[in-house]
Amino acid sequence: ALRPATPLIQHDGGWKFIPRYEGWYALGPHLFDEHLERFKDVASLVLGEMDPKFDLPPEERFAATVHGKALTHSRTLRSSLAETLALLGSHPGALTSCSLGKPEIIATLVIRDALGEADWIRWASLNDLLPLLAEAAPREFLDAVEKSLQKVPCPFDEIFAQEGGALFGNNYLTGLLWALETLAWDSDYLGRSVICLGELAAHDPGGQSGNRPVNSLKTIFLPWIPPTCASIPKRTATMKTLLTELPNIGWKLLVSLLPDQHSVSFGTRKPAWRRTIPDDWREGVTHKEYWEQVDAYSELVINEAKKDISKLTELVDHLENLPEPARKQFLDYISSDSVLLLPTEERLSLWNELVDLVTKHRKFVDAKWAMTPKQVDEIDALSARLAPDSPFYLHQ
């Protein structure tokens, strides 16, 4: 403790490692395979415990300890074991006296025991530890999430149902969302994490908590501060995969990513132990990178809108948020025969939205978000071409 630059500090009789990974590397050579096997047994036992508070109805869970429904092992021990698993999976090189690959195998086996056949109570019981378990064995963790999403009934549906009202409900999926956000920092796991979040969003009935799968997705793909180390082509390819696998979720996400003057972000959870983020990584993007992503998302949203008149109509409300090339592509398409020759009943909603858009921008012509008079006149002329011939539709 008296050495220069020591990782140890002592205060009021308590000792701590600062930073803790130095302690891991200092003491790692003293651990052997037999220690890891014993650790595996203990970790599987402790992390496999179901939280007895879920035996109570939601309105009584806040007083679980009063009812004698407390975990056998302390939350400090549980989190310490989960953190050790994360160190085993993220920094196995410190354990030089163990067999090659042994630390990673131990981490994988514990995650498999804890989550391999997990029901909703097991997932909810491990809620606050899931980000660390994801760092311990990312592939095994994602396997468990994907397997649970395929089950009928899906255990996550029951967890969503626990949220309930604002007074007694609770969100027991926060840890899972943070775990998937953590893995999304890694380019190798971005695709699987995004699809899992998309599947969760498809199951989400909505609620009062701000921690929702769709919000995690939006934050991951934000063009001005993307919390992932994946390249722009990788992000775009992942977005295309999401559109293929879950078109409705992908569409909503794309629309939410269009440039918005009021967009804010608090970021996502970063890996605590896994060396995913390089030392030279910088937060934010250059002007060129921002517009490269915006242009890619805008092109995707236009292509999706062309497949469905209802999506085309919805996109009118976001026309002022489209960059100029995408806006021109949109207007060129709705002025083409593909739209003009549609039956009146099908293009009626599109015409109504265009008329409303023109009215809004002429009313608030001095607003910062308003399009230029020239642009509004162009849209007005286009809406006139889409106007129905029938007096009933024209004047209703």
C-alpha cells in the first residue's frame, strides 16, 4: 500500500482497489482452474435464485422484506459475482495460471445456467445484473434473449405486464435494455442486439416508463451522437436488416431519426469492463458523417414509403425535416403516374395531408422550421394535380 502509484487505498479500516482492474491483474496469477470451478458452482447457485418478492402481487412488492420475501443472498454479493463474471469474460488474460480459455468457458457456463431456460421471474430477478452478464458472455447472452423471444408465451410479455400503473408498477426490463445497448457498442454484436430490441419493441404494449425498446433503438442510431463503434455502412446495413425482419418497427424508427430541431439524447450504457470502445474514440460526429447518415436514412425512408400509400401520406408530416435531395425525390415520386393514376379513394388522404401542409407553412411563414415560399408553392401545385375530380371529395 505504500508503493508509488499503488492501486490500493485504505480509509476507516476499509481497503479498496482503485482502479479495480489493476487488482484483477495483480492477483490473477494466483487463481487456478479449481478456483474457477468452485466459483462457477457458487455463482450458478446465487444467480439462479428467484426473487421471492414476485410471489406477492405488484402492489405489495415494495414491502417484500416486511412479508419475509427477501433474497437469501445480499444484492452486494450478487452484483460482485456478476462483476467477476464480466471480468472473466472481458479480461481472461489476467488469469495466467489457468488453462487457456478456461475463464471464458466458466463465464459462458454460468450465463447458460442462469438464463438458458429462464422464465419471466428469472429475467426479472436478474434485471439489475443483466448488463454485467451481457459483458461476461455476449454470444451466450444474446442466445438466451433470442430463445426467450421465440417462446410461446414469451416471458417478456409477462414482464411488460408487471409495469402496470404509475403507483405500484415497476419496469423490470430496464436491465435487459441496458444490456443490449451495451452490446450494441460492439460492431460484432450490433446486428443481433438491434434485432432483439426490435422484437422487444414489437412486444411492447406501451407504458409510462421512459425506458422502452424503441427509445433504445432510436438512441443507438442517432446520426449526431451514435453510441456505437460500428461504422456508418455497418449501421446502415443493420437498419436494412431491421426493415426486412420487422418492417413496422423499422419504419417507425426511420421516421423518428429524421432531422429534428428538438432532438435530445442522454446516450446509452457503455461497457463497464469489456474493451469495446477504443482509446481514440471520440464522442459525436463530423459534419460530413452526420449528413452521410441522414442521407442514408432518408433514402431508406423514401424507398419504404413508396411501397405503401399510408406511409407516403404519413411522410408528408415530416417533409420539412427531409434534406433537400430526399424531399425532391419524394415530390418527384408523388407527381409520377405511380401515384397520380391511383384511384381517388387511395390518394385522397395524401392530397388532404398536402393541403394541410401548405396551409400550415403559409400560416407560419416566418417560423424557423417553415419551408420557403417557393417550396410551398411547388407543393401547392402538386396537390392541385392530386385533387379529386368529384365535388363530393373535393369539398367535403
